[in-house]
Amino acid sequence: MKIKTLRIRNFRCYKSIEIEISSMHALVGTNNAGKSTILRALDFLFNPSIKKINEESFYMKDISLRVEVEAVFVALNDTEREQLGAYLRPDGTFHVMRTAQLPVEGKGASGGDDEDEGKVKIIAHYCKPQPKVDWLNPGKISGATINTWWAAKGDLVHNNVSFSSVLGSTKPSVGDWKAKAEEFVKGNLQASDFEDAWIPNPQGYSGVLKATLPHYELIPAVRDASDESKVTKTNPFGRLIYEIMRTLDVGVRDELESSLKATTLKLNREGKEERVARVVEIESTIKGFLAEVMPADLELEFQAPTIEVLLTTPRIHVDDGFKGSVEGKGHGMQRAVIFSILYAAIPTVYWRSSNALTSRTPAPLSLLTRLLASRKIGKPICAQRHRTTTRSNLRQRIY
């Protein structure tokens, strides 16, 4: 799948903006033109987190507004169509929206609990045509509304067809009513009987989105090369290296996991006879001193790192005539390493998942290189470069 249309409302510097996105797209504008805001909006859409929303996230810092980031996806593959089938529009496109809103004053995100008061509430929605008639609209069918409609079931007529004959003589449950309504809709409604509606957070929807939406990694401009070149599991480059390393053969990963498990067995009590004798001796000595003060058993338990931790926290060494950690090299070398990681990750992520990798880079040269790399593998990418223009002149380039 790829994004065809992006709409942003009440987010940072944008009251409302709509962008038609091509297979390869660049945002061009001066500093503070709003390029980064668009990329941050995409980050919120793909990777929602209350940590990414604060007062500055709301247009003009008006926290009474609701942030909305909406996208229209087209060109879904067979797997995506199968996973998103219940949420697709009749034309096969997928309309998704994330919203963020602070709770009404005096009510927390969970309905008024003090500990939740002031927390941002993030909701995922999908858009699909729904019947204009309330008693056929699944989003409006509930136990309370059924009681009301049942009392006047003779009035449930649409297009000169009675729905009461479909319901039968016994008041149906919510599930039965929805099933009968769906059957009635298929046989008796026309296109003009529907209107678009946003359906919020149906059961299981968040999990489907997490498994199906394209991979998105926001790469901020490199301001401190020394800090960014320290690859950790929490910075973008650590996550990109992990994406690359995920392509390791399953057998290799299993072998590494077994080796880590064998290490813990040699150090901990669960290893029994395999436990290193010196570790047993040290534990016994400490326990002996403890017993003189307070009788109790004492156990030394060592935690081995997981394979995920190992694959996201490598030390990078560079030999440019003198071998050393990349943190100790000059900023030019550090930036070269950072962009090398980025370039390496692009085809790896595409090859594995056929999902789009979207990122931000701070220099025209890196944009050109990445556009060429993206064109080579034939996948969509959104990029950014700086150009001297007026602040209001945020322009889009199509490639």
C-alpha cells in the first residue's frame, strides 16, 4: 500500500492542509515553512504515542482542539486487502485517521480518574460509507435504540420495503439486529442511501493497524553528530540497524538465543551442575556473611541480554588509519556513518516487507542520493531538503 492523500488538521502550524502524494515526493521550503510538521504528523499516524503530543502539538497551542491526521491508502496488496477487508471502502481504498485530544476539563482520558486527568486520548478511526437510516447503521444499533425502534417497528420502512418483516415477531439482540440490518442493506439500499462516516476504535482495530500499516521511521536532522552516532535501541539509527539485522536467518537467531541461554545456565542456580564453581563459591561467601547478621538465603542471578538488545546496541568502530569508536571520530566521519546506516536500511526494509520507509534528512546531497536509491528499488519515499524561499512557500516536488 502507499499513501495517496494526506490531510492534517489542528496540528502544530497547520490549521488544515491536504497533500496529494505521488510515488516519490519531496517537500521543499525554507526553515519554519512546515516541512518537519508534515513528517511529524506522519510519525503520529504510523507510530502513535502520548509522548509525542504536548501543548505545542495543537494549532496555536489551543488544547481545546482535536488533532487529526488522516491518510488515504491505495494499491493494497492481497495480504493487506485480506487483513483490512472489514475496514475498506467499496473502491478498495483504505481511509484511516488518528486523533489526539485532551479530555474535557474535569474528566480524565478514562472517564474521570484523577490519575488520568490531563492525559492525551489517542483514537484510531476508519472511514467507510454507512446507511443514512439510523436503524440500519451498525454504529447506532444498541440495546437502548433497539427498544425504541421495536416499540414502533411498523414504521421501519425504507424504499417501500418493511424491515419489520425481516425482524420477525421476537425482539432481536444487538448482534441479530445488526446481522438482519446487513442483509436488508445488501438487498434494498442504493448508493444514494449511504454517507461517509468515521468509525472510532472498533475492537481489534489497533492491532490490525500495527500489523498492516507501512513501516515509518522519522529521522531527525542530525544536530549533534557525536550523540547521534552512539547507536542505541532508543534512537532512530539503532532501530534501523535492528531492522537490517532482523533479516538474519532464523537458524542463526536461534543459535544465538541458545548461546545466551547457555551462558545464563553457567552463571545461575538453574544451571545446577553446569554452574561455574567460582560463582557458587562467591555466592556462598556473601551468604555466609549475611547469615551472621540476618539468617536468610541469598542468590546471585545474572540476566543475559536478549537478542533484540544485542542487535540494537552494537558498538561501531571505524579504521581510517587509526581504529577507534565512531564517537571519537570527526563530525564528517560520524555523519558519513549515520547516512550509511540510513541508506543500508532502505532496501532492506523494502525487500523484507514491501512497506514504505519514510524519513527526513537535512542536506540536498543526501536527498539526491536517497531519491536515486528509492527509484532503483521502485518504492515510494517522502524526503526533505532545504531551499531559500519565503516562509509561506512550502512547495512539493514530484519525481
